[in-house]
Amino acid sequence: MNTRMIICLLITLPWMVPVCSAVDVVSSASPPPQAPLPAPDSEGTTSTITMGAAKIYLFIEGRPFALSQQELRDWVQRSAEIVLQYYGGFPITESWVAIRGARGSRVMRGQAIGSVGAVINVDVGLAATPEALADDWILVHELIHVAFPSMARRHHWLEEGLSVYVESIARANAGVLSEDAVWTGFLDGMPLGLPRAGDKGLDYTPTWGRTYWGGALFCLLADIGIREQSHGQKTLRDALRAIVAAGYNMTRPGDVRTVLAIGDQATGVTVLLDLYEEMHNQPSPATIDSLWSDLGVAKLDGKIIYDDRAPQATIRRALTRPASQ
Ligand SMILES: [Zn+2]
């Protein structure tokens, strides 16, 4: 049996908004996790975090972390609550998070495995501080993987793009990532997702840029399109919640058109399937210059500036608005 893992390695980029790169691992000998923990290969402590009806089984490796067990546990809970808030509930009833020690002073890398239950492995620097956890995006990114079905390899851009895009939006909505930080990340990152010479569309161009940022661009365009066509009544979040409500998560494979159709049905518009038809097998969109001017956002001398007279300024403000406002 082939098992499929999503591994997200940290790359710190010059603009300080990290993104991750992925490696798909096809293995014929990956052991299943032993409930309630994914067969930890070292000594550690185990506990359970309860999120409503959902349980997260947490393993913390017994290494000399600068962080206390409580700080690590609180970080997992905070990250899970961001995802819970976005999805209106935690997307799976049982999941496993294993924290292992690594050299470094931040969260170093994450990995989500859906073929043997929803299992997240995350390496945390032994020298990491509470500030490093407060800035972390990796665990939220991995938890978002849990909320979407596993897809055929050529649609990997959709799995990663969703995690990249929703991680920023969900953290902004939770009030832990600023509007400026979201747009800095998007303005710097999204151009990396544009097609280059020889591109055959998202399904057939599995480069790093197209997978992560091409996928994230699909999600941003989808979120804007849904908001626009539904006159502000629906968002990408409604589509993703409906996909979870239909019983999909990382442990259940999904056919791309079937899954996107569920999202479209929930929003009452056909943005997801239309955009998929446009972007999956051809080099689209060619440019995103008008996207930024329509939203009314730009970067000038390293500073994010906003134009509230832009045609989609209302949508731009709504995207990052904290739920508490
Ligand atoms: Zn990922």
C-alpha cells in the first residue's frame, strides 16, 4: 500500500514570511500509528487536548526544551483553536500531534500524514522561546491539511495552496496576524505562483512556486470571486466548511471536481469549478498586477499601503478582519 505524506520544510525567505516546500514520500513500509499516539520512537509525555467533541492526542518528546511542557501544549491548543474558529469546529474527531526536539530556536518543520489517521509531526527547536511559538505558522498550516481530503498527486497544489492561504487568513481572523503581515506575504509570495515559460497549468506543473504559491493564488482568487459573485454573502470559508461537513478530511481521499462542486454548492456560485477549469491545464493567470490595484493594496518602500477607493477594497478589508470586529 502506498502511503502519502505531506512534509512542509521551513524556508525563511528575505521578507520574513516563511513558506514551506514539500516532498511527497511514497513508501511501502510506513507503519500505522498505534492509538492513541503515532508510535513515538522515543521517550516522552502524552496528554489529550479536548476541543469540543474532538480530541487531539499530544506527544512531547522527552528532550531538554527551553520551553515548558505547558507552553508547548498551550501552543498546540492555540493553533488548533485558530483552525477550529475558521472551520466552525475542529475538522476531525481524533488526531495526533507529536512534538519532537530539534536543533534551532523556532518551529523547524512540520509534516502531516493522512493515510494512517490524521497525524502531525512537528520539530521544535530545543532553544525555541514563547515568542517563536507566538509567531509560528507551521502548526496551523499542518492542521489545515487535516481539514481537506487527500487528492491525487497532480492536485497537490490545491492541498498546499489551501494551507498557505488559509493559514494567513485564519490567523488574521483570529487576531494573531496583522493585516500588513498578510499582505506583505501575499504581495511577495503570490508572484512566485505565476506561470513561467513552458507552464502547462497547475495540475501539470509541479514546481515549488506553482505548488505553494500557485495554489495559494487559486485560493485568493476563489475567495475574492465567491465574495464578489455572492455579493458578500459567502466566502471560501463557507465552501471549505461544507467540504468538511460532507465528511471529507485528510484521511479520506477526494476527487477534485467532486470536492470543488461541494464547495460551489455551499456558496451558490460556481467560482471553484470555473477557476479550476481555467487554471488546471493552462498557464493562467498571466499576470496579477490588476489584482492588487483592484484590491487597493501595494508595497511602497517596504511598507504596505492601502487604497480604500479601489473597486475591491471592501473585499480586501473583509478578508483579514478579525472575527472579534
Ligand atoms: Zn503543507
